[in-house]
Amino acid sequence: MEKITVRQMLEAGAHYGHQTRRWNPKMRPFIYGARNGVHIINLGKTARLFRDAQNFISRVAARGDQVLFVATKRQARDIVREEAERCSMPVVAHRWLGGTLTNFKTVKTSIEKLNDYESKLAPDMAARLPKKEVAKLTKLHAKLMRNLGGLRHMPKMPGAMFVIDPDMEHIAIAEARRLNIPVVALIDTNGDPDVIDYPIPANDDAMRSIRLFVQSVADACLAGAQAGKAAFAQDFDGVTAAADTANVEVVRKPRKRTEEAAVEEVAAEEAAVEV
């Protein structure tokens, strides 16, 4: 899992915040200064905070939990969708539906409908349906796919949420906090870091900055998942070895009893001869 350098962040424009008149005073500890009416983010602090966020994300993935990627703003949605798919994590990149987490049972029901529509629209099934029915199902499928397609493979609550622009995704963050789901977020100088467990102070508007951090979070997910698999394999090998040892001991015990019986039999024969 590679670390992002300050130079990489500078080249991506991650240090540019919002205009000074649009700032949130709670972001003061992460601001280096101002230039031409724009706040400049302290990338030294960003680098340290992002390492903490990376390590946390990796631990979540290592224990087998999912990280829910959330970014609905225009310049971030395609990047986030692509990287979430690369690391096999759930994603919301179109619109956050209220209750996505707090009313997860209803969302799962909608996903079941989505899967049902998809099976009915399979070529062999669709050929048996009237054209109007196919058109209706296609429209319903497209709507559900747009809103919930990224959640189809999220069978339970995620272990963490990764957000681009907390101001934009305040409803998603509120739901996560209500359910005690840790939040990692790329947050600009106008955001509120108090509602974020792992804030990453950086430009959350520039596509190059967004891509840099989202790719690294996806890499952390992949590294964590790989580490989790390796740990599981090691534990499995240890259990197998212990079981093999136990089996060997079980086999040896009857052999020992057999040898003792043979000795007793020989002793009995010798006693009979002496008599």
C-alpha cells in the first residue's frame, strides 16, 4: 500500500481550499494560510491524517467488512464509481436516498425487485412478454439500477463509509453517525471536521485531487482484503496442522496398546512353557 507524498498532492492541486469568505472556522487547524483570497491547506497535516485513514480502511477490509463509497457531485461520481468497482466495494454515486442505511430493510427489498426485473428482462424470458410489459420493466429496472445498482452486493451494514465532500453528503453522514458507522471523508476548508471520524483535509472539487485520494483508498481496501485472506490462510494451515498432529496421536495410542498386548502374550506363553 503506497503512501501519497506531499509532492503528489501539490501536483494534484490538493492544497487549494475555498475562498476565505466561505470557510468553516473549525478547519483552522488544517489551514496553512491564504493566497489571493483562497485558503491554502497544510498538506503536511493532510499527509499524516491520510495515513491514519488508509490504515483504518485497510483494517476494515482485512476483517472482511465493506467500505461504502459515497460521492454524488458531478466531478467525483465517475471516479468514485470506477474505483469502488475496482476494489469490489459498494458505492452510491447518483443520489443518496434517505434511509439507505437507517431503513436498510426497505433498500434490500428494492434490490430484490431489481434482481427480479433483471431476470425477467433476460432474452429468453423477455421474448415471452408483451412489448409494453418489457418497456415498463426496462424503465423500472433502469431507475432502480441508477439509484441502487452500486449496493447490490452489500448484504449487511458497511464497516465504514468513505465520502467526498461532507457538505454535499450530509444526509449520508448523519445516517452513518446514527448507526455508529465510522466516516472517512475528503473535506475542504468549508466543511465541518467534527462530524468526521477520519477527516482528510484537501481540495474536494478538483478532479485530479479527488482521483489521487480515491485511488489510494481503493488501494487500501485491496491491500486490507489481501492481508485478511493471508491471515485466514495462515490460521487455516495452523488448524489443519494441529488436527493432523491430533490424528497422529490417536493412531499411536492403539499401536502402543497392541505392543503391550503382544508383550503380555509372549510372557504368558513363556510361563506356560515353564509349567
